[in-house]
Amino acid sequence: MQKKMVAIGFIFSLILSMFVFSGGQINARTFDNSHVTDVNITNGSDFTYSHGVKLTYSFNMGSESVSAGDQLVIDIPKEFKTTPGDKFSVLDNDGNEIGTATFGENNQLIVVFNDSVEGKTNLDGYLNLVLKLNPDEVTDGENTISFPTQDGNKDITINVGSSDRDVSKKGSIETDENGNKRIRWTIIANRNEWDIEDLVIKDSMIDDRLELDMSSVTVSTGMWTNDAMSSYKRVKQLTAGTDYDLVADGSNGFKINVPGATNEMYIVDFYTDVPDQSLFDDDSTIFKNEASMTWNYPNGDGSDSGTASGKVPVAVNSGGADGSSSSSSSSSSSSSSNNSSASSKSSSNGSSSQSSSKQGNNDTNSVLPSLGNLKEPLLGLAGMIILVSAAFIYKNKH
């Protein structure tokens, strides 16, 4: 009988140790859309399919304390495109990281809080996102999008239309083989596939923090892959010196002449280096560039031109929150009862999270109280049980 009791104690101590070593994840809870107090679109109501829509989510975690490992899961409406795996930090008012927000599957955004939130109540913040529209879920004209919140769905109506621009430009941050960050730019010329000739594409580095990599410039013909003109592909890469001429334009720009241009769309890709890599550590940094195109119509029917500017912010999505300190942890059986007013939220920006639960008071809670400051004593207790069990086993064998 004594041996059985020793074995049971030994097994219990091992299980307890695993829970303690896991940082208290035994008590991790998942909070759903019922903690979203408000949602707003902050950059207008008229968009194209390539236009980034700026969303501000406001959330409040309620009067109970939040623990490390707890998750806030927000269901992003299907009308927006998200990229699973994209993540960003959620900061408090002092700039300290209190969690990480990651886009998951099924258009969800998941905020996982860390140890910095232990014991805080009324955790309150903003979630700032920039997302593009999903052409498979929206149509030209008016579209009403429903956002789940604690007060039910909030409907916001936007107008969607295809772009009629002849030239556009975009950029993104990438990392080279040496680990340095740089900007990849893409110019789309003759977007409307006019019947043209003598096409000239220029790019000017209006941002003196950028250095053009002339060797990276490529030109391809392209085509749209959907009617909304929101997705395209490169059809054929053209040959410099044969299909087009590439020359420097000023100290930090280039000019491309396509004398044999037709009614095709042309895609120009190139990189710019950023000598001061510390600029990427500043979330307020925005890199800018400008492109233009001019062309002649066949049979001497005149000429035309168009311009496009590109901006690449270092921080696209951001998150922030803060709360009140609490001397004790409470069990997680209640849900947020705060109003949907945006006026009481922290001045920090916010972030979102991923949840598989339905809207409403469906927070998933553990039956155990938060381990909180009990982690170290429990770990010590588990160690003592293991040592005592080992001593009994040794004594009985000898």
C-alpha cells in the first residue's frame, strides 16, 4: 500500500511540475468577439480592390484580471483578405510588449497576452489594421460589412469600384541574403490596356533615404486574372536592349523606353536599398517613391500621361492596451460589461486576435484559479514531493 501511495505522489508531482513549467497555461482562457466594444473604418467609405482599408478595433477585457497565455480572438469579416502567419506586437502605454497578435486561419486574428498583463484588470485598447478587400466577397457598388461586437453586429457600408488609373505603384519590405531589409517596388503601366505606342516609364527617388539598385530593374508584360482588376500575373519577362531601353534618369532614378508597346499591361519590378537600417526600428517611418508614364496613341492621335505615388510604412498593423493593477487574480467566469463607447479607451493603438468561439459571452475558462504568484511555491512543492518519493523508493529497494 505504501508503495502505491509513493507512486501516486510521484506521478502527481510530475503532472504538477509540467503545469507549472508551462507558465500556467493550464488556466489559459480564450475571449471572443464579445470583448470588442467598437469597430470603425477610418480612411473613408470609397475604395478600390487594391486600396488598403484602415480598421480600428476597440476592446476591453472586463473587470477580471488577465493572465499570461490568455487569448483575445476576433473574427475578421470575410470581405477582407488576411495573411495567416502575419504578426505584430501589442504594446502598453509605456511601449512594453504585453502580447503578440497573429493572423490565423479562417480570417481570425489572435492576441496572446504575456506575463506583463498578470494581475491587470480593465485591460483596454485599440487594434489598428490595414487590410485589402476580398474580390470574391465584395462587388462593385455598395457593400454592407458586418463586424461582430459585444452589442451584436455593427454594419458599415462602403462603396467599391475598379480603379480607372493608367499607372499604379506599390512597395513592400523584404530581406536580402545578408539579412538587410530593403524595399521592393512594383509599377503597373497601361493598367487599362489601351492601344498605345512609344511608352516611356520613369521612376524618381523622391525619398533621399533610398538608393536605387539599377541592376534589379526588370520589365514584364502582364495580365489581369480577375474582372475586378485586383489580381494580376506576369506573362513574359522582356529583354533589356532588345524589347526596351533602360537608362539612368538623374542621380537616383531611371527611365524605360518601350518603342514597340502595344495594348499590353507592363509590370516593372525593382529594389531600393536603405543604408540606414535603423529606420526600420521606428514604426513612424514611411518610405515614398513616385512613378510616371507617358505614351503616344497610334496614327498620330495624340499623347497622354499619368503618375502614381507609392508609400511603404514600416508598421502597417499595430496594437496597444493598458489596464489597472490588481492585487489578486479572479477566476474567469464573468464576461465584459463595458459599453461600446470609444471615448474611454487607452490612447495606445490596438491589435486583434483569433477565436473559434461564437459571438456572445462564450469565453472559455479553466475550472482552476490562475496560478499567478503561486507558480514558484507550487514548483518547490512538486520538487519536494519528487525528492521524498525518490527517497521512499530507494529505501524500499535497499
